[in-house]
Amino acid sequence: MATFLNPPLAYGLSQPTIPVMPLVGEIDGIPTAQTRGVLGQMLLNRLAPGNIYMLTGIIAGLAQWTLVAGGAGSFNSLVVTTTITAGGDIASTGGNIVADTGDIVTLVGDFVSGAGITFITNITSPVGNIILTGGNISTLNGDIVATTGNIAATIGNVSAGGNLEAGNNVYSFGDDGSGTTASTSFTNVVDTTQGAGTLTITSASANPGTNTGFLKFYVGTTPVFVPYFDTIAP
């Protein structure tokens, strides 16, 4: 059943009574499409103090209530020209999160995007993770910094026009089977097949040794194999 909120009336000059904008009303819970009111009507959720909703439209007889203060909101797009600072999570499951000028900083929670992340300056995550489940992470000028957490792209790519630096190791967990033109890439493919052929490699000392296997790389789109050793002393 729909809940109807009738606007209050006041005595007027042009007619005996005229409708006036209602004060902020109260409701137990979140207003639904059947909660009626006048455009601009605001409702305070008594069960979640601080959450205020505004009636922003009525489409096909359904009320459109928008959260204007309090808890999480739903947006088609979010464009930031200064700074977003979040103690919790910043999540985008469909569109992009774009910061043209300022930084996006997550102090505790994770930075999660199901589509893409595009920014001009910096994304900084001192504790949490930067997680991408769909598109790409792109930086035009700034840095991607994770002081403690991880930068993870489950499906998309992490692309940098400058250098990709690691304090410890850079890991490869697969092989796309093709490589990329005008690039050099490495895989996790190891070939330990040993035959009768001999490769001559000069070491820094007279210590002899036999390679343990081969590591697969790509130079452009051409697969190449580099011998590796695990017992030889240089």
C-alpha cells in the first residue's frame, strides 16, 4: 500500500488556502517508490538517524527518492575536481571514478572498481587495497601508490606510461599465448626438457654447470626461451 504525504496548507491572499513546502518529515525505514509526497519533500529515516531522502521526481507513477545525507548513495557517475577522502570503501560496480585534479585517498578501506579507474594525479591507499575486477587502471601524470595493501587487476590491465617499479619481486602467473607488439614480456611457463644439444654460455669463473630449464618470454609477439641455472656458482 502506498504511503501518501500531503503538503501542509496555509492561509493565502489569492485563495483561502495555499500549499506550502513541508518541513522535513519522518519515516520508519527507507522511503519506497510508493511513498508519496511533493517534489522537494525530505524525509528523515528514524531507524537510521542522519539519513535524509528527497523526492526528486515521479516517473510512471513511481516516486524517486534520493539519499541526500547520511549513508551510502548510488550514482551513475562521480567526477571529482579536488579530493575524495574515505575512511571506508570507494566502490564502483558499473561506471568510472574520475579525479581530474585532486587525489583519491582511502585511509582504511579498499578502492574497488568493477569498470575502470582513470585519474590525472594520484591514487593513494596507505592501508587498503586497490582492486579492479573489470577494466584498466590508467594514470596520465600521477602515481598509483599502495603503502601497505595491494594493487590487483583481476581481469583488466595495470598500464603505466612511465616506469613500473617494484620494491621486491614482480610476479607472472600465466601466459596469454601471444605477447604484445613492441614490448618484452615474461610468463610463468618453464620448460625443463633437456636434450643432447649444447649451448655455450660463458660464466664469470671456470665453474661448469648445466642449465636447469628454460623460461618463456615474448619479444614482441615472438616467443623466446632463456636458459636458467639453479646450482651453478658464477
